[in-house]
Amino acid sequence: MFYAIKIKKAGNLPAFLLALGTLVMLLLFAANLRVVETSAARGGRCLVIDPGHGGIDGGAVSTGGKKESDINLAIALRLQKAAEFWGINTVMTRVDDSMRTDAYTYSEHEDLVHRTEIINAAPEGALISIHQNCYPTTQPSGAQVLYAPSPGSRSFGELTHGNIIKLLQPENRRVAEPASKGLYITANVGRPAILVECGFMSNFSDIEKLCTESYQTAFAVVLLGSFLQFSSDSTIT
């Protein structure tokens, strides 16, 4: 298979290395990818990235004090940089450790409504919402993909979860599942949308990996490859 991908110029060495790593990982998808042209080349899908939580809402916290919101953002920024290097249009619901409201007027609902508005406004958007799981005990581990009820979401979710297992977590025995109706964003978006729980903040092995730049980059690239694979398949609805 061949890739028709426009490459943006790398401004520095780290960007080049990220792109090189991205290329290597994307080659692993070659057996399942058709010719891929990015949204920059043919007006295709826009990748909408939602790093969960942020600001006063740190999400789950590990026993070592690591915040879910920080890990979510780290993976999301790597995903954004890799996607934009390959000419894919991206939209972020946040780009730093902040949220819609401040400590004095904190409203989780207002923040979720604001994020959903951003997501639904993105032309031809497909959403990846990045989160981490947590459990009262340390045993549970591994990624979990939840998909929205909107058209295309189940296919996107099952594809992404399968790629995570093949390339990152062969021991993972979970399957992609429908998102709970109580999850505001996935319940209210009108485009393909998945929520990816990358691992467990409560599991020592998971949190060790999730805090390393190499694993964050690898996870981001698998998400990017899944997005490209999903976007290139015109039979997916």
C-alpha cells in the first residue's frame, strides 16, 4: 500500500523524531489501510481531540500524586502534533491545564456543554476523547474504548480498541463497549465519537507507562493510525 500524505515542515528535531516514529507506527497499519489522503489534501475528516478534565478538575489521581488531567493532555498534545505534521486538520477542546470555569465558578456541566459545542462545530469532525480509568483496587489494568451512539462510532471504537490490543496491549481482554448514557459528551455529539480510557491510574504498571513520553507517543500514534484507517474506509458508517 502507498500513502498520499502531505507533510508539513518540522520546525525542530523533536518534531522530526515524532514524525519518524509516526511513520514507523503507521506502516504497521499498511495491511488494513487504503490510500490515505489527509483532510488538508481532499477536505476529509477533521480530528477533534478532547483531553478530559483540566484546571481545577484534575480527574483521577494516582497514589503517587499524578493527575489524570495532565496525562490526558500529554497524550492529546502528542496526537495533535503527529496529526498536524501529516496535514490533518485538528481541533482541541483544551490546549493547557485549564477549563471553561475557574475555581470560584466551577461547573462541570458548563465545561462539558462548552466542549460539546466545540466538537459539534468542527466540520466533518470525528472525536477522540482521552481519559484514564481508576478503580478502588490495584488489579484492573489496560485500555478501554467506549463509543457514542452516533453513526460510525461503534466501528471507530472497535477498530481503535483492536489496534490498541495488537500494537500496545496484547494481554488486554477487554472489548469496545457503548458509552454510558450518563457520559454527557458522547451522549450529545452528532458525529463519530469515542472515549478512550488509556489505562488505570490505580494500577502501578499502567501509571508507570502512562507517565513516560515514549508510551504517550506510542499511544497517540496508535490513535492517529486508527483515525486514518477509519477515515479512509468509505464503507464505515
